[in-house]
Amino acid sequence: EPEVTQTPSHQVTQMGQEVILRCVPISNHLYFYWYRQILGQKVEFLVSFYNNEISEKSEIFDDQFSVERPDGSNFTLKIRSTKLEDSAMYFCASCSEGLGQPQHFGDGTRLSIL
Amino acid sequence: GENVEQHPSTLSVQEGDSAVIKCTYSDSASNYFPWYKQELGKRPQLIIDIRSNVGEKKDQRIAVTLNKTAKHFSLHITETQPEDSAVYFCAAITGTASKLTFGTGTRLQVTL
């Protein structure tokens, strides 16, 4: 069964540094998402991406965040200048169509900001 | 925006008993309601979903019910097993970009 893959599985970064989290969505999927989960809390929506542009973003997704689909397979989340509160598990998800279709999650990247 | 409430936050049942987790949502336009199971340190895994044109759906030991009028939906797990122990999240999809709004999670513990 095809899966969403994410790299790295764990990223440790100094505060103020830039990080790029990478995702390879399922190949025939058209909608891509980033979510984050602070330890012990619920999963929170960050951003959705369709047709090479952002469809929607949450309040969390401020100017320090950006997403990109640099080629036909990768989908990246960049945090320009990390803060301590960015420490969380970041999940990428994808689905084949829009409203009302299952979203499939990757294994996540655990981001630790020191 | 959409708000999803989930209860209880923790649930302990004996093996073989049933477990019920309840969620309410606020946006009447939401029309897709998935349930995810998350084991410690792992990805949320879709276990069952229901669309707003259906009142109930069952898959082996798992069932979900939806009451659109009351804006609540529930997960039912029968004949629970130790491997059912995990955190369960309900979610609702709203908006054109289909973002998931998650509930706060229920930690289910199935004891022997």
C-alpha cells in the first residue's frame, strides 16, 4: 500500500536556525497538508496546498513558515527562524481529492529546538 | 471556524468490553468525519470514516454513528482487545481545502 514518507524522522536545531522538513506524498494525490502536534496535545492544521499554491493556512502558519513543491514528488515545509515553541511533531498528509476524502499521514518529523 | 469537542479524555475498559467515544462539532457545513488511532510516537492512522449522508457505518468491531441534527458523532469499539489501546482522535472536515479539525483525543486503555 502506498504511503506518505517524511524525512528526517528527527531534527534537532538551535533556536533561530532554519529547518526544512521534507515529505513525499502518495503519487497520485493532489492535495497536500502539514499538521503539527505538540507533545501530548491534539493534531493542529498548519497549511493546505493544491495546484501549486496554498489553499488555506492557520494562524500558526505565520511569515516564518513557507511551503513548496519544488518538483513532482516532494513537498517541503520551511521554518525560517525557529523558536522554542516550534518544537513538535510535524505530520505531512495527502489525499486524492478534496472535500470528503481520507487524508493519509506520514510518520512525522520530530522537531526539537534547543 | 470549526470546533470539535471530544469526550472522555481517558477511558479504561476491560478486555472484551465495549468502548464509546463521543464528539461534537460546531460547523453544520462539515460533511466528513474520520476517526484516527494514534499509537505512541506514531502517525495518526485512519480507522473509519463517515460522510454526512450516512447515519451509521460499521467495519468489523468498529462502528461510527452520526447525528447531523445534534452535530455529534461517536466511535464504538466492541470486544476490545489490548491492541486497541491507543489515543483516538475524531475529526471533521470543513472548508474547500478540506482541512481536518481534530478533537482533543481519548486515551483508551484496555486492561486484561
